[in-house]
Amino acid sequence: MFDKDLTSICSDTKHPVIFITGLSGSGKSTIVKSLSQCKKNFEVISLDSITDKLINKEYPDWKKLGMKQKNDLWIKMSLQTVMEAIRSLDKDKKYIIEGIQLLCPACPKLLKNQLNIFVDAPLKTIIERRTRREIKRKEIKLKRKLTDKEIESKYRNSKTVIRSFLPFVKKYIKEVKPIIIKNY
């Protein structure tokens, strides 16, 4: 499905920056890989790596925060991440900027009149992908398989986190009016 949807984006020559966002597990990385094939002279910037550095530097104990505090911190750090990424762009280069951070409430103002892509997938698929990713990370960290109870906890957490982003998605789509690529 991506090839057909990406054809017009691959032939676009007027946008030096392409912004790609979507929920965690929607397929953003897959879209970036596909676009990188036709946009070989575009540098890819992953906002996750910038956010991770900022949060770990400024808030080393952020993982101990409650869900509401983490959400508030995410909003603040996401805007800071996007601003830092945009400020660092070289006007003579071309970029694909990818990350869920583009969904933060203040970002639509920065993204209007740009080439924006929102990667959409069924909520159930997104939650399952995110859960698998979180399980894998935790098992690597713990160096063991998770118990059924721990897996169920990861699934519930993924559902909660993904659902907390839905208002941001609605605002982003309404204000930015991105190209929506369905990853079904």
C-alpha cells in the first residue's frame, strides 16, 4: 500500500523538509525507509533520539514520575525537541523529520504549510506493535522472558499511553491537514 501512497511524495520537488508522524507502532519507520529509497539526498532526523537526550539530561529520574507528570513532561520536551530540530536544519540540505513528538499540542502552528504525513493504522494493531516493542526492550534489560502477568501489564500500559495521545492526533489532523497514509 505504501508504494501507491508515496508516489506523489517521491515526485515532490518543492518541499525540502518532510515531516512524518503517527502514534507509536503506526509504521513511521517503515514509511521513512520507503521514502529514503526515493529521496536519497534527504537526511533523516529521528526526533526520538533528540528527546531521549534532552529528557535524560534535564530529568534523569523521569521514569519515576506518574502518568500525568510524564505526559506533561512529554508535551514540554516534544516542543523543545521539534524546535531544536528545526533550528538545526541547514537551508541547503533536505530532510525527513520523523517522530511522534510532532503531535504535541503546540507543534501544529510550526508545521502548517509544510509537507506533513500522518501514518495511520488500526488502534488494535498500534497497541499490539507497541506492546511487542516494550516487551522486547524489557526482556533485553532484564535478560529473561517476562511472565504472563508482566506481559498483560505492558499491554494495559500500551493501551493507556496510546489512548492518551488520541486528543493530540485529532488536533494535529484538524489543524495541519496532513497527507494520511494508511498502514492497514
